[in-house]
Amino acid sequence: MNLLSLTAVELGKKIKAGEVTAEEAVKASLAAIEGKEPQINGFVTVDGEHALERAAEVQKQIEEGTLAGPLAGVPLAVKDNLCTKGVLTTCSSKILNNFVPTYTAEAVQNLEKAGAIVIGKTNMDEFAMGSTTETSAYGVTRNPWNTGHVPGGSSGGSCAAVAAEEVSCALGSDTGGSIRQPSSFCGVTGIKPTYGTVSRYGLIAYGSSLDQIGPVAKDVTDCATVLEIISSHDKKDSTSVKREDTDFTTALVDDVKGLKIGIPRDYLGSGLDAEVKEAVLNASRVLEEKGAMVEEFDLSLVEYAISAYYVIAAAEASSNLERFDGVKYGYRAKDYEGLHDMYKKSRSQGFGAEVKRRIMLGSFVLSSGYYDAYYLKALRTKALIKQAFDKAFARYDVILGPVAPTTAPKLGESLCDPLKMYLGDIYTVSVNLAGLPGISLPCGLDSQGLPIGLQLIGDCFQEKKIIRAAFAYEQTRPYHHSPLAEQ
């Protein structure tokens, strides 16, 4: 029996029932990583020794009955921008090539308290800036469905690791679609929760008003289970929200009768691949047949979302990344003359091209004379986009659409045209600008055999509605294992 072909919840049940031990699950994961990593490069760091020690502790607690959660003993991966005490955390950047945190991110701690075992840190676009996981200082990650294609980004390592069945589930972060888009490209499921639901403490920031941590897994049940565990109010994060309705697994019901689903016409226009459009509309028909009310509507302002997002995200990135200067921690240039020269050389050598591009853009839009023209205008646009969604959610429970305009592009295609890469985020960035929850789940394969993702968006704090709709749709189609998973 291949333990990693199971979902995380299924594996957790087997461990709890005594059919398999936590150590056996961790060893199976480590063996899969060793065998598949040369092909996909999904991990930056694998902490096998510590994971096996932790597995022994967890197994003992399971046998004693002190750990009875659904993920007790299950190995999982964590994106490399989430701090883990004593384990290298690089954000896939040269500038943090030697950074070992002295604390663990709150979301990761919540998983560890529930008995999950962190097996390693996954590859990502440098500082989460990119949509392909090609900007990493530790090499590109490849898509397990076709290693000549990208896995998406920036959480490409997490999604590829789940799709290749190196781990059953993983954590990612989503600033403008960084969980949902790679989930779509890799044929797995990923949730971006409402802003403030999961503590950002310990997440190395890219865009503080947009970043949110979320789960990546094989199915909706696993995602709801992980999200339930990692959601918590945290005094250490000033944007953390106190919620009483985080029992997300209660929404796992196969019933969408009476659910009102809206499809924005703006999402179905030019630029959307015909096969992606067909698969998404087929999914909407399935939900309609199951009793949901589905209709098209005009969302408006979609054309301004990319511009507003990249101005705001770059502005916040330029502020958040100024702390990486070679003084207290991280990479420092070897040859320099004086303090300012050390700053310049450390940052020039430590950051990659995409990160530098966004820092420069952010510094420009925040500079005197341009602040009003660009940054303030982007903030006003963000408020208008939120109003457009508020208006839509007065009529609909869930908004349905594609995750990305195409399936996964070939390696090297996107980086040569950054603007084209930015435009690929057209369907995902609005969700972050408005602080909404969104889920991506597989809804078919294109003619090349690459996965197509379906996106369901809910109103603020309405994760249960999108989980319910996603679960109901998921019951109509089997999970397709990637070719690499079946090796």
C-alpha cells in the first residue's frame, strides 16, 4: 500500500487505528522525496532526522490517547517563507541563505500541536514574487504532470510536493493567487481564507495587507481539516480576527440546493483559453444539475485589478524588504567600502531580478510626486473593487470562475515576458484586494493532459459556502493522480 496515495485525513485515520505508525508514514514520505526530488525540486530543505524524532514522540502520544486529532502523525510540508525554529528558512532567496529562525510561525505551531509532522520546507518564487516558481535562488520547481512545464507560483513547491505525492498536504501563502494558481496548475486543491483568519505571525511578509496562509491538499476535506487547525486568533498579529465559526469541516456536505452561484461575464472574455472556459462552464452545469441556481452577471472593475494589485503589492514589498540589508542576519557581500557600499552590494547580490524589479517599482510609486498619482489611486481602486464584490454578494452566495487564463505554461516562457506573467493573475488578485476567501480545485484536463482549475469565491468569512460548493462538485469526479505520483 502506498501511504502517500491516501489523503491526509485517510492517512491520519490509519495511524489512529494502529494500521500504520507515524514513523512509517514519515519514512514513506522521506523515501518519496528522495526518489522524486531530482525530477521536480519541490523542497529547499528536508529535515528528516528531526521529523523521525518527532514521529516517535507523536506516536507515543497517539497510543497514550493524548493526541487524537485528524492529522496526528501525518507528515506535511511548509512553504519556505514560514519561520520554523531551528530550521533554515530562506524564502528561496540568496539573501536569507543562512537564516535560521528562533521561533515558529503560529500556523505551523497550530499544526504541530495537533500532531502533524513538518518534514521540510518547500521551494517558492523568491520572497513569493512570481507566478511560476522559476525565480527561486535554489532552482526551478517542475510540474509533476509534465516536468517541462511550471507548477505555478509562488507556492509551486508546496503544490508540486502534494501532486507528486511526496507529502499528503502542505502550507502555502497567497498574496495574489499564490495558493490557488499553482493548485490549479498541479491538479490539487488549495484554499486562500478570508484575510485575518490565519495568523501571519512568522510569515515573512511580501504584501502585508494581502498575504494570507492557507492549505494545499488532494481534496476539499483535507483543506477544510487543515484550515480548521491553523485558524486562530493571535495577539501577536494585529490583523488577526477573532472568529467563532472556524469549524470548517461541518460544511463538508453534498448539498448545494438553493445555493446562488454567479459567473462574472468579465471572466469569460478574451484571453481565456477555450479548453479552460469549457471545463469551468461544465463544472457550473454540474452544480446547476445538483440544485444550485447559476447565472452570469457583470462584476465590473476587473480590468483595473492587476494594475491596482501590482502597485499596492510592490509598494508594500519595498517597505517589507528594506530590513534585509546584510547587517543583522542573512547574506552580506564580502568586498565593500563603508556601510552604504555594504548595503548596496549585499542587496544587489542577494536579491534576484524579479525581487529587484518589484522593489524598484514599489519605491517609485511611493516616492514624492508619484504617491498620489499611483499608490493612492490604487488604494481607491481597491476600495471600489471591494464595493463591486459586496454588490455581487448581495445577490449570490458564491462566485464561480477560472483560476488562470491557461493551463501551466512551459518552463522559461513566462520569465522572458514579466508583463504577460503579471496578466496571468487576472482572476486571482481581486480576491486578495478585497480580503475574500477563495478555493481552487481540479475540474478537468486539457488536450495536453495538464490540469484545469475551478475557482470558487465567497464573501468575507463565508468559507463554509465555498467549501460546501467545492465538496459537492468534487463528489462528481474522481481525484486524478499525476504521472509522477504513480511512479
